[in-house]
Amino acid sequence: MDSSLLGPWPEGPRQSKLVFIGRNLDSMDLREGFEACRVL
């Protein structure tokens, strides 16, 4: 796993993305797991 800072956010809406690379990943399990971690 790797990450790096890209500098300040540009103007406009902010959005982050996670990308999973693998085979036979269950997208509903991943989605439900992340939804359960959301803070409202």
C-alpha cells in the first residue's frame, strides 16, 4: 500500500476514491462494510 500528498485541494467539490485491485471481490460486501463505518 502506498500513498502520497498531492498538495492543497483544488477549488470545487471535494471527492476521495479508494481503488481495490483483485479478483472475485464481492462489491456488495465491500460497499456494506464501508457504509457501516460512515460517520454522519
